Amino acid sequence: MQYFNIQLASQLSGVASATIRAWEKRYNAVVPERAENKHRLYSERDIEKLGLLYRLTELGQSIGKIAHLDLENLKEIYSSLMNKPYEDGKIITPPHDKMDIEKLMTSLHLALTGYKIDIISHELEKARGLLSPRELCLEILVPLFQEIGARVANGSITIAQEHTLSALVRFYVGQTIGQHYRKIHNREELILITTPEGELHEIGILGASLLCVHYGVKFIFLGTNLPAVSLAEAANALNPKVILLGTSRYELAAGFNVSDYIRTLNESLKVKPAIWMGGQVKAQQKMELEKKKIQFFSSLEALDQYLAKF
């Protein structure tokens, strides 16, 4: 039987290395062999089980309730949910090399130029089906909208085309969020995700939501442009562990900035959630926010690293 280290097991199963370790520790999902240097070694059956567990959680199953089951029982559950026979080995997610993702990105750019909505929809649906939520966020959404922003700035893409793409991304990410809501979460800590009033950009918080899905974090996506008092009302009712705010700028409106928003929010809160913020602000503004005990993330990559340990 062939064995693989945790990096290869992650690539073959589609499950992040941090998630594999967590499933081992919390649920004893797999028990890998150990090399002489004590590094984990995963069998082909281990990898197939990890891939199957991942797909079942995507279909709404609770990892805590299925992790202990053997491979044959998991196959039966998968067949029942999908209403078709399980094909041995087919569940394992194939590795995604850089060239495949580059091809996908090229297709999206070309289709967007001609308003080929059907092609864009097909490519996004394919990416959502093949890639993990983390890969979809960091390997597709982040570089895609960085490039789109640059093309809008130089005039090769119009704002209307940017909005067309954003609407389709919102739809497909929304499907992933909806599936996540139907899961039974073993951890009750809740994150509320939104943007401050005056901030209409949502790609950042959609990406943050995908990362929460990937790491099995319970969250509620509240959309964009949420007044501080309304956010406080939701937080007082739900008692979240964290409020995560996304913003593309410090100044939200004439005479009203992020610090003003935070002050109004804190004045209206009856609970004491941690406040996280992601986005691009100047160093001095970041220091001011951190003085208010706000955890600041300058990128989705930074949030990803933090959530892996959350």
C-alpha cells in the first residue's frame, strides 16, 4: 500500500492540512502511520476517507457525527445523499495545478469582456465544485478582483462589467454559505460578518465567509452597508464571539470614518464581542484602530492564517 505525507494527503483529498490535523485530534477521523522521523503517513484509504468526509460536510453532514464511521458506511451515506452509486476513488479531489487555475482565470477575463454570462456562470460553478472554499477564496477571488480592479482603473473593463461579475460571484458564494448554514456546528462561537455603513464593497467579506466555511466556523453573513446601531441590535440578540468588518477605506462618508463607526457600535453594544477588521487603511489609521483593541487583518491571507488556529 502506498503512503503519503500530510501535504500530499491534503492535495489529493482536497482537505486543508490544518483541518486534517483538527479532525484527527478532535474526532479520531483517521489514524495515520508514523515515519521514523514521527511525520504522519496517510494510506490511500485514509485519503479517500478524508475526501469523502469533506464532500459529506459540504452536503450538510456534521463532521462530529460522521468522522468515526468507517469508509463503507460513509460511502453508503454519500450514495444515499447523491441518489447514485458511489464510484471508488472518484470522490478524491484531484490536485489543482497553477496552469489549470490560470486557464480558468483567462476564461473568466475573456468572457467578461464580451458579457458572456453563460460562460462566466459555467466557470464559477466549475470552480465551486472542484475547489475547496479556501482555494476558491485565495486562488480565484483574490487575484481575480485585484486584476479586475486594475483593469477598471486603466479602462479595459467597465464598472458595469465589474458589477456583472460581482453579482455572479455573490450568487455562487451565497450557495456555499447557504449550505454551511444547514450544517450542525460542534462549536457554538459565532462570527457576524458585514461592512460598515457607507461601505458597499462585498468581495472581501464574501471571501472571509468562504474561509469560515472552510474552517468550519459558525457565522452569519449580514451583507454590506450596515448601520452601527443595526449591527449592535443583531449582536445584542445573537451574542457573537466576534464581529468581523470589511472595509476598503477609512473615510466612510463626509465627516464620518471607521473610528466613528466603531465608537457608535461600542456605545450601542450590550455584549462584548471581539471586533476584527479587514481591509486597506494607512499605517497611522491602523495603529489608531489597534489602540481600540481591534484585531486588524490587512489581507484575506492573514485572516486565513488566523482562522486556521481559531
